[in-house]
Amino acid sequence: MQVRYVGLRPNYNDGMYGTGTWVQGQVKDVPVEVGRKMVDHVDQYQSLEAISDSDCAVDFLPVMVTIDRIKIRFLDAVLDTGTHTQEAVEALGVILAMAITAEMAADSDVVEVVKEKVKEEVDDDNQEARDAIANMGKEQLIAFAQTNFRVALHPNIGVEKARAKVVGLIDQYGLK
């Protein structure tokens, strides 16, 4: 995901997301999962990838995360050879991202298969979470709700009510 640093500082070292040092106005290719968190801070970062259909973005997020991980491994391997500069590797990353996007857009059958596979994986993950919740105690359920959904359950809630609330959150929002 392409992200631009728009903060006030001329040079900024990103310690929160581990993306390194930024120069004001600089654009970097960051993993989608990190980029989505970064662009929440509109005073610091700006996304260069406009996604017109938010449902599509949610469906493709796990796929894009996997593609980004593969791309980063490839680019790290290229950089480790020592034959290319950091700037050349970043440029290669941009070209690679554009090629992947173009290929996915050109082959709609692949897109449909990938979307179906992602939906199945999300459903499996949600079922595994429901199974784990069935064996959790009250403190674990409270921590799970806070960690995964940023929902604070009251400490005096009963175990069964907490379990029902957490399962309801999974059914409503799914796991991220």
C-alpha cells in the first residue's frame, strides 16, 4: 500500500509501525495491514490508493496482506544481495505492486475464486474463535473482547453473558 508522510516534521522516525525514517512528503510502499492503521492518523499519513468500494477492500484485505508479505520477502532478498540501492528496491516494489494490481483486475475469474477462498478462511477463523470462546473463563472473555473488538465488558458480568456477548461480536464484526 502506498502511503505518504504529511506530518509537520521535516524528518520523522516512525517508531509505532516500524516503517523507518520519513521525509516530509515521502511516499513508501508499506504492508496493507500497517498502511490501513497508519492512514487512520490523517494528520501524519495519507493513502495514495483510493478504494472506491469499501466492501471490496474488506474482502481483499487478507489477500492483499499475503501478497504484501510475498512482495516484501522478495524485495528484502533483492536488497540483501547488495547489488541495488534502497531507492532502486523501493521503485521495484512500486512496479511490482502495479503489476499485481493490473493482473488481478484483468482476470476477474481469479478475483472471484480468491474472494470465495478468503470468505471460507474468514468463516473458518470465526468458527475456531467460537470454539475457543466456549472454553474461556470470564477474565479471558473480557480480555478477548477488549483486545479484538475494543469493547470493555463490565467486570461483574456473568461468564455465560460474557460468552454470549463475545460470540455476538464475532458474528457481527468477524475477526480481523
